[in-house]
Amino acid sequence: MSAEHRVGDIVDDYCTRCKSVMNHSVVSVVDGQPARTECRTCYSAHKYRNARGGKGQPGSKRDLFDEVLDKMGPLGHR
């Protein structure tokens, strides 16, 4: 069971401006869980993401190229 958070606590969360997991201050709490946080680096406030967020890194260039070729079909036509 996770501990209940309080306003002012420091948590790790994904910052949408820094594009990284950073230290955040809890700004609001709903049912013992953070609802909004504020980045302690850039001071932007956003919904709590539980240290998840951002888009995954794209695959290697070769994987992306192979994906394009697969979509083109056997003769290069759609």
C-alpha cells in the first residue's frame, strides 16, 4: 500500500516542459493521491502523471526504414 501524499510533498513526476522525470511539489491532492504537481526545475504545473509520460523513443533508423518499405508493398505501390 502506498503512503498518502500531502500538499507540499516532493514526488518524482514526468515534466511536460522539461521532457524528463524531475522532482515536483504536490500542489493538490484527491483521495490521498497527487492530482496536480509543479516542477521544481522549471516551475510549470500540470496533472500528476505518476512519473509516466512522453512518447516512446522511435526505433532505429533501420527499423523505421523497414517499416516504410513494408507499407509500400512488393512493387513500391500502395
